[in-house]
Amino acid sequence: MSIPLSRHQGELLHRQLFLALREQIRRGVYPPDSTIPPEDQLCNLFGVSRITVRRAVSDLVDAGLLEKRLGKGTFVLAQAGRASKRTSLNFVESLLQRSRQTKVKVLEFAPRVPPSDISGLLALDGRTEALFISRVRSVRTVPLMVIEAWLTARHAVHVTPERLRRQGLSETLIAHGVNYARVSQTITAVSADPQIASILDVDVGSPLLRLVRVIEEGPNAPVMHLAAYMTSERTSIVAEFKGTVLESREGGRLMHHVPTTP
């Protein structure tokens, strides 16, 4: 299936392809030590020339995400985990309310080895599988968000695709006695890769909000890593704090990732 990039004036094709492939790498579509598709497949998939593909891939190599190996292909490099545990919020009731107000479609439900950063946050050794669940939540026919969850094996036994069609994931876990003792949350801006763009019905490379939550039952007892992708046009993220919380570490903090020069 072809996924043509936008050809609006001023939108460089190699940059769009760079952003699309970068986001797929970060989401684990192409895990560390795997190869990305060869040039001819990328040309057919995105409807671009070899020159465009080569420039985008070269930029990814320069960014330290890919490595070309002579006679073997272009490989994804392992990345240092960028997800980190941030602010703790009491949000269970809002999750339950959202599950009742929207419709869900299960897109994928299968065991997989998570990307290295997610494995680290789930206290896995990088070879152990977790249950991967991909869903889209909609109101009527309008898609609101794509949700990708990685659930540790111990907690995955409580979840089935049939149950997820009737009940939210958090609702299911809580019903089986899982205690959301700690929730770490990070919100960033990302570009829509072809898969997410298709589901949300937006252009490839469109800006999205990505909300990542790491849920634990207690210290060193992870339950789930969850990432939700949404457009700012359809979704706002609202949090309320007491004044005293803003002066404490529970209020969260801004983290800046600025590259250092040698």
C-alpha cells in the first residue's frame, strides 16, 4: 500500500520522510538491530524518488538512529531511553470517564519484545516479551487518539481483546485488584508517522501530542507503559493542582533536552 507524502509547496519530501521514519523507530516499529525496508520498498511505500529516500536515510544516519552495514542493509541503532518518570497525578477517575464516553477499536493485541527504553521502564531485560495493545478511541466516527500500551506478563493475564471492547484497560486492571500507586507522566510534541496519520486521518508529519504514562503498583513494581497520540485540534490535556502541590516535586517539572557540542 502506497502512503504518499504531502507535496504542498514548502514541505520538503526528504524532511517528511525523515520525520516519519524517525517516529517509527522511536515507537518500535523498527526495533534496535533490525533493518529498515530497502530503498525500492521505501520509494514505493511513500511515492518518492531514490534521491529523496537516500537523503532522508542519510539524515537519520547523521542523527545516530541508523547505521549502514556494507552488504547487509541499514540497521536501527539502540537508543538510550528518553522516557523518564516525571510527575505523579491522581487520574483514575478521568480514565474511567473517558472509557465510558468514547468507543474503542482494538487494532493489535500480541506479545512482543518492547523497545529498549520501554523495557528499561518495565524492568525487563531487553529480551523478555510484554503484551502490546494498540487501540483507537473515537467519538462517533471521529478518531480522537491512538493508544499503545505495553503490559507486563504478570498483569497481561487479566486482559483479552473481547474484554477491551467492552471495558477500558485501566478499568479491567483495577477490577482485578491492580493498584495504581504511582503514575509518571510525560507530554511531548511529535510528528505523525504514516501509520498513526492514517488512523487519526491527518497528514503524515502533522504535529501530534504524545502523552506517555508509566504505571507502577509500588517501588520497582511496574505495571504498564502507555503512550497516547492525539491532535491538539481534537484533544486538550488538562490537569488541576492544589497551590501547595506547585511548590512540591509532585507538581512535576520541565525537562529540556539540548544537544551538547563536543
